[in-house]
Amino acid sequence: MRRNGRQCALWRSRPKKPSPAAVVFSVRDLLVRQRTQVINALRGHLAEYGLVAAQGPPHVAKLVDHVEDPASALPAAARLVLGMLVETMRALEERIEHLQGRRI
């Protein structure tokens, strides 16, 4: 290959091996983002029924209580699908906790 009239040497770099720690971090980061999306969806849907709570994961428990309380004003159909979001959030939290202590 020529560039500016000179011969250019082509060097192939060696492919980097992915660091196991980087993979763990990347997957954990993805799960945290997914949990945030689920929390925001739950918060948004419950706000339509007038149920709000302060922002942040610690305050989500209040929203979950409304979803799981059969005496709350939520329609049964909404409780069913919002319950799915709660289950998804819990599964994500479990996986995040599992990766939290992983140091490779």
C-alpha cells in the first residue's frame, strides 16, 4: 500500500483478549440499566393511578406494596401486569447482587 508516494507497512495488531473482570462489569452495568428501566416503567404506570413515591430504588418498596396489596385501588388487570414488572425487577436485583461481589 502506498501513501504519499512511500511504502507503508501494514501491521496487524493482535486481538485483545477480553478481561473477565470487564465482562462482569459490563453485564452488571446492563442489568442495572434494565432494573432502572423496569422501575421507571412501574413508577410511570402507577402514577397514572395516582400512586407516587420518592425517586430512587429504596422508595420502590412502597410502590411494590401497592401492587401486591389486593385491597389497593388498582384494577386486577393492572395488578397482574404490574406484578410481572415487580417479578422482573426482583430477578434483576438478584442477578445484580450475584455479580456484586464477583472479583475476577
